[in-house]
Amino acid sequence: MRAQRRRLVLASTSRYRKELLERLGIAFQTAAPLTDERPLSGEKPADTALRLAQLKAQSVRAAHRDALIIGSDQVATSEGRLLGKPGDHATAMRQLRSLSGKRADFLTAVALLDAANGSVQTHVVPCRVHFRPMDEKRIERYLEREKPYDCAGAAKVEGLGIALIERIETDDPTSLIGLPLIALTGMLERAGLAVI
């Protein structure tokens, strides 16, 4: 890691976001955001993701007044239904059954807050995922091997979940994992923290 003139904080406890940010080879620390992640009544999925990304960054600002703070959030939908993290095997089975042969939209927002002056940059990256038809045995085998209970829609694309997917449409493949690095690197550069 090279020396950098600004501290960087990832407002997340997600191991997936932490692993993605580590790819950039810059020093950062993590902080647990305190945010109610429920969508507001009538709120569009992209608006929910954007609002929560900003709230996560703001929630740790008081403890990191001189830092650049990254907040990120993802909202997934299919056929008008929200797809949360399943949390358990039975819910993951239901989600994947409902996604068999269908598509899901993952909207990932990233916010970069300059805690020193309060300015914030935001971006929402859409990702459309088309799932293969899946029978019960295939879903069961996948869940037994991967246990993706902390991934929206139970589809862990960075692992064995890739075998459930027919195709992905997005400008930033890292957005599907939870932190759009293409958008983020541009934000960091504009904030004076070049990655390269």
C-alpha cells in the first residue's frame, strides 16, 4: 500500500464489499453503519439504494471527520418483488425457485462523502441478471455447496452462483457483488485520492 493523503473509511460490515475495496490496493478502515435499511413506502428501488448508501456514509461521519467515507447499498427486485438476503435455507429455496428462468434487477448505489466539507458524490449502477431454468435438485445442490444466505436473491455470483446465471447486463460487474468499483474509482479521483 502506498502512502495517501486522505483517510478512507468503508461504512460497511460486508465482507464482500471489504474484499472488493481491497482490490484497489489502497489503505482503508471499516466502520459499522447504524442505518435502518427498510425501504420507505412508495420508494423506488434505485431511490432506496441511493438513500441508504448516503445514510450509511453519514452515520459514521462523526467518528471520522477528516475522512472520505464510502457508503453502498443494493436493492434487488424481480417481477416487482423485493429480493432481500434470504438468511436461511428455506427462504433461499423459495427465492431461487421464483427466479428460475426469469430475470432480476440489482441496483447498487455508492456514495462518497467528504466528511471534512460535507460534499457527497453518488452513483447508482443497474445490473440485470438472467437466470437459467433451475430444477429443485440443482437449487438444492447449489445451496448445500454455497450456503449463500447473506446474498440478495441467494445468487452468489462470485462463487458457484455463476452456474445459475445465463447472462448479466451491466456497465460494472463489481456492482452485482455489492460495490461498483468503476464508479467508485472515478469518485475517489475527483475527491483527490487517485487509485493509480
